[in-house]
Amino acid sequence: MDPTQPLAGRDAKAADCGSLAARRTIARILKVNHAGEHGAIRIYRSQIAIARWRYPDIVQELEEMLGHEVGHRARFAEAMPSRHAKACRMLILWGIGGRLLGTGTALMGRNAIWACTAAVEEAVHRHLNDQLAFLWRRDQELYALIASIKSEELSHLDHAEARLTSRGPIVHILRRSIDVITEVLIFLSTSGDSLRMARDLRTK
Ligand SMILES: [Fe+2]
Ligand SMILES: [Fe+2]
């Protein structure tokens, strides 16, 4: 088959279905990323509110990361309309989850704050890597956007790992719990889209 010639009949229909499925996956990627950034913003804002009176020395670091997350959410929001991606129906759940996680960890201490950041950023990293693998031949613009955001998320992860002063069983349990909560939130907020997307990413 000559790849430069237009497809006809059944081949054309198959190609259309393929690109439709790809577009749906791209819309899911944006929806879940936008919701995730919204949750991250709520986490950092809640932690900052408590850190102001309990650990003022780390407020500036948290504010810097918050600034990145605000930028990420805006950049994903900007990329959504042209790809027919809608905001998550359960965005409020991300806000509540983020607030609970941010407040709870900040009250537990600074180590819990960094354990929270490390766990969330690790989960983010897994998803972004999958997404980049899917996007690199399908949507160069979104690929570049996610790649640049990923480098900032990686700096958050590195920063949190460097600031963790304990890696004992409590921190391990906390990180695992936050990882599970993050995955459940992704699943719930996308009504299962995250699992379908992961399956799509594996099969394409
Ligand atoms: Fe982010
Ligand atoms: Fe981040």
C-alpha cells in the first residue's frame, strides 16, 4: 500500500476509527491532567496555610511549587478546547481530596509534607511517561507541553526526596497510602477513563 495515497473503503473507515480513538484518548489525557493539577494546587495551598505558622522556613519552597502547578493547570486548560476535552465532572472531588491531603500531611509535620509531595509527584510521573509514549507521534504540540511540565514535576519530586529526613515505615505507609488515594481519585474523577486510557496506551 502506498502511504501517500488516500485510503478507500474499509481501510479509510478503519483509519477514521483509529484516529477517533486516539482523539478520545488525547481528550482523556487533558481531562485527567487538568484535574490532577487542580488537586495539586489545593494540596499546596492547604500546606502553605499551615506552614505559615508552623514551618515558615519552607513556605517559600511550597509557594514556588504552587506557582508551577497554577501554570500547569492554565496550560492544560488552554490546550483543552481545540482537542474537545472537557473539564472533569468531579473537579470538586479533587479540590476536597487535595485540601484533606494537604491539611492532614501539614498537621503531621514537615516530613509528611515532603512524603506527600514525593508520593503525588511519583504518581504524576508514571502517568506523564505513559502519555508521552502515546503522544509523540500523534500530537507534537501536546507532547512538547507535557514534556516541559514533566521536567518541573521531576524537580518537585527531587526536591521532596532531598528534603525527606526520614524514610522509616511510617513514611513508607504514608507514601503508599497517598499513592493509592491519588490513583483512586484519578479513577473516580474520570469515571474509569484513567483505566481505559492506560489500556489504550498499552495496546496502541
Ligand atoms: Fe503540575
Ligand atoms: Fe508538581
